[in-house]
Amino acid sequence: MIKRTKLWTSIGAITLVSVSTFSLSGCDAPSSKQADTEQEIVQETAGEVEAPAKAMNHSMPSNGEGEGADSDVNLGRDDIAYLTQLALMRGHLYVGHELYKAGHMEHAKTHMKHPKSELYAEVEPAFIVRGTSGFSTELLSISDAVEGELGDSAVSSAYATLVVAIAENGAAVKAESLAPAQKLKLVSEILRVAGEEYAIAVVDGKMQNAHEYQDALGFTAIAADIVNEIDGGSAKVSSAKASALTLLASLKPHWPSLIPPETLTTKASALYVAAAKIELLSLGLD
């Protein structure tokens, strides 16, 4: 699992009921395993919530984020943890590219540096275990292109090359880890991290950290890409895919613009609830 400091905000009773009673159209009744896990998810969501760690001055990692993998997680063996780390890097790069295209140069530079400086080192040993080459060169190329303000063509070309390289490294997992159920579990993990970032960004309706707001946007965009990649080969898979995409679409109001407004009424709790519901969708496909 990904290291996460719980940054839960209040979740109303109606929302909790919606999680506990969430059902899949056209799916079989849940197995006892699924029902037990569903209850665990509801209990976790309903538990006492903590204020955002930054706002409460609680201890946090030096980068102020919960994106890094737990020290006891073996990224060379744990496929979901490995793919989650790659997705988080993709999220940073995605939002960095979008910011660059929109002319927000300094914001773009920050996001393009982040994957190499703070995330890549953690996953690099896993590339050796998995027999892949990694994508250090490609990361440096896009960082240099953005930092040097080499223009849209150079940046877009470097970005496209990097996306392909990340996908190639992401293929170094067991075949079953790429099944629809596992992809939905991956999306659930990504959304939980996005929720943490959003809880740091928006505190009591006020924008506290634009970078984390943008991180959450990038992570959620990549989560949607992963769902779109699912092959809806059966009615059950197609239904789960459609439900997941609907949940992700419902989160779009959380990011009215690339550069955040000073105040927002949207909350991180919606991302946590979407993550829980998508995890339930994955259980319906196991």
C-alpha cells in the first residue's frame, strides 16, 4: 500500500449511507468476502477524521506529501504499489504539461522537476528487479525542455516519448495485475492519494497550496485514463467501467481551473468516497 497520512475531512451521514448501500447494476450479489471488505471500507470511511496535517502542524515527510511508498513495500514485487508510483509520476507530468501549454511556466517547471527529484529514486530499484530500463533519461529530457523553455514542439515531443517509456516500464508486471479488477483497485489507490493532496490544498474552503491542488488534478486525470484503458469485454466489466467513469466525472468541479481560485466549496471527502466506491466495483469483478 502507499504511505498515506489520513487527511480526512468530515463526511456526512448521507454520503456514508451511499457508500454502504452502493450496488452495481447488473452484477451478482456480493460474496461474503466482498461484503466483509465493503463493511471494512465503510467503517474506515466513517471513522474519526483528522484535520489536514499541514494545517494542524503534525509531522509530515520533508516534502509535505504522502506520495512515497512505505518503506516496507517491495516495489519490485508488489505490482499495485509499483503501478501506483508510476501513475503518480504520470500525474505530475500530465499536469506539468497542461500548465506549460497554458503558459503557466513556473508552475510547469515545478511539476516537471518533482517526479525525478522526489519519486523516481524510490521506484528505481524496482526497475532492476523487474528487468526494465527505467526512464531517467526521458525524465531529464522533458525537465530540461521545460526549464529551458524550448517551446511547445520540443516539450510535447519529450512528453510523448516519456509517456511511452513509462508505459513500457509499467508492462513489467504479472498479467493478472493488468486485469480490469486490478486496474480499478489501482485507480482506487490513486484517488486516495489525490484525496490527501486535495485535503492539504483546500482547508476550510480556502486555497492553501496550489501545487497540491494541481497534483490531485493530475492524479485524477491519470486515474480516468487507466479506467478508459479497461477492455469492457463483458457486460459486468462494461458496467463497472461506466460506473467508475461516472464517479470520476463527478469530481471535475474540484478543479475549476489549472490555477486554483482563492476559495472552493469542494472537499477531499468526495475523492475518498469515490475511491471507496471504485474499490467496491473492483470487488464485483474478482
